Amino acid sequence: MRTQVGIIGAGPAGLMLAHLLTRAGVESVVLESRSRDYVEKRVRAGVLEQGSVDLLVQTDAGERLLREGLIHHGIELRFEGQGHRIPLTELSGGRSITVYGQQEVVKDLIRIRLAAGGEILFDTEATAIEGIDSDRPRVRFTRESAEETLECEYVAGCDGFWGVSRGALPASAVRAYDREYPFAWLGILASMKPASEELIYSYHDDLGFALHSMRSPVISRLYLQCRPDEPLEEWPDDRIWHELEMRFATAEGFELSGGPILEKGVTAMRSFVVEPMQYGRLFLAGDAAHIVPPTGAKGMNLALADVKVLAEAFRERYASGSDRLLRSYSETCLRRVWRAEHFSWWMTSMLHRFPDDVGGYQHKLQISQLRYVITSKAAATTLAENYVGLQTV
């Protein structure tokens, strides 16, 4: 098989890149190790920055998003038994966030890709990337137990943290920055009307973090801080609802109606960046190049920002022969990546109970920071601008 750009991974990054390349008249083939059914049902974060919404809408991929997405103009920070609203839109010059599940973005992009006659090879596992120093790199993959090769001019690694792409970069040519956190998120999807019209980020003095989010007017997404090695069998439904009620409790009284839990899972938390995000003719995007803790809601948004830059670089390369934007791809993306890494670390550090904080020093700092954010317009503006997505970095 031959194409101009070989794309590994059919998540938001790979699918959006393929969509943008089609619009630019550049050929591509997408390889995805999982089935279409699995990919479309893989529930992930669902908070879109203003820039991500604009990208989807402007490229004719946002019709259902505009119809079904939930636009939020603020979030709530809750601590010491009180809630405090941060007016995101007011503080960020009119920008907002939209709650729309990652799997919904994936469904939309798959439908558009296939309708345009583009190729997505599901159940196709990329096993090796060769010749990235040459002008004709190759992706070896397995499909239906047969080994095949995709020859291309460039390779885009959009296959996540555990994919094959990052490992194809020469170890001597890259540097990885990594931090693991001493806690995780237990997330549930519940058949329950959301208890709030906006997201609630809560910090409990003793129990730590909880987040109230939603996927639709009748489906809620909730998270609570737990241990990274937390066995799910230790979290029966009754315990989950009890813990959530305690973490969201206010002096005025706040109740979760509860409901059937449709799914639950534990998500480990880490910060990770590899530099550079490119080598030879291999370019990394999304989780293949960087991971952020979910507290700042940046993962999918960074992936879409990466491929917007990469698609424009490929468009220039095939339209004019210039590789100027391709050469600067990593440098351009990393400015935004490190800003998002800092913001996600800051939100995480402010809202989680640290198990090694025996004397309570960290806790006092966190309360001080939270009080500053809700009483200082400058501090609240910093949170708002970063949360909705900075226009320039």
C-alpha cells in the first residue's frame, strides 16, 4: 500500500488530521488497532475549548456538536462547604467551553472520513515504523493475521501513549519529561440528571478531589480521587454515592439524586512530554507526544491543536514544496503543550489531597490558593483564560 501521509491511530488526533488533509487535497491512510465499535464507544474526556469547537465547526465537522453540545459559561470551585462560580466567558473575552464527549467527536470524524471515501483500516495493528530518515518511510502492520506494509512520504504517530510511534524515535535524539501522581480518578457514568448546569470542581479537606460533569441532560459523569492501585471491587455503588455526597456537601445542603451506574473505571494520572515531537519524517501528535492530568481538561484539545498545526505544514509542503512549517512543527506545538502542562499541574495540585502531606502544610497552601482564585479577579482570569483555551501562546 502507498499513500502520502500514513496516520497511525483513529482517535481525535488521527481522524482530525485525516479530515484536514482531505480538505487540503493530501492523501492519507489511517491505521487503527481496535475495531470501529470499540473506538466509537471508548469514553474519554468531553470538554472542548473554544478553539477546538471553532476548528470542528469551520471544517464542517461540527454540525452535531452545535446541535447536541452543552455550552458552559462558567465552572464552580467548591471548598470549605461553599461553592464559588468562576465566570469563564466574562473573564475570557467572550469564549466558553462545550461539553461534548470525545467518543462523539470520534463518531463524527469517522462518518465524515468514510463518506468522503477515505480509508480507515480498523483491527489493523501497526507493529513497526522503518526508514524515518529516508524519503520513503514504511509502516509495518498486521491485519487478519497477515503482515503488510504501508509505504508513505511522511508518518503521523497519533496512536497514544502506549502506541508504537514514540518508540520509533531514536532514544539519543529525544528527551522525555515524566511525572506520576500519587492518586488517581475513579470515574463513573450514571443515568442521572446532572445536579448542576455547570461543572463542579470540589476539594474536601480530608477526602480530596471530586468532579461533577455531564454528557447529556440525562447522563452524568462524576469522578472522585482514589489510590492509583484502587481495586474496583472495593467500590460498590453505595460507597461511591456516599463518598461523592460527602465531597460535594455544602453548608446550605447539596444532594445528588444518584442513579444506575452504567460504567466505572480507575484512571491513573501523570504528566509527560517528549521533545522534540518529530524526527526525520515521523511526527507525533496528541497522547503519543504528551500526557496531561485530566484536571485541566486539556488532553483532547491539545491533540486537536497539534494536528491543526501539522495539517497546515503538510498543506504547505504539498502546495509549494516548502518544508518550513514541517521543520518548526515541534517548536510551535511545544509552546502550547508546556502551557497546558503547567495549567493541568496547577489545577491538580490545588484540588487533590496529597497522601504524603502528614503535617498539613500542602493542604494549607491549597486552601490559600483557592481563596486567592475566588477573591482576585486577576487570579480568576488566569484560570478562565487557560481553561477555555488561550488564543495565542
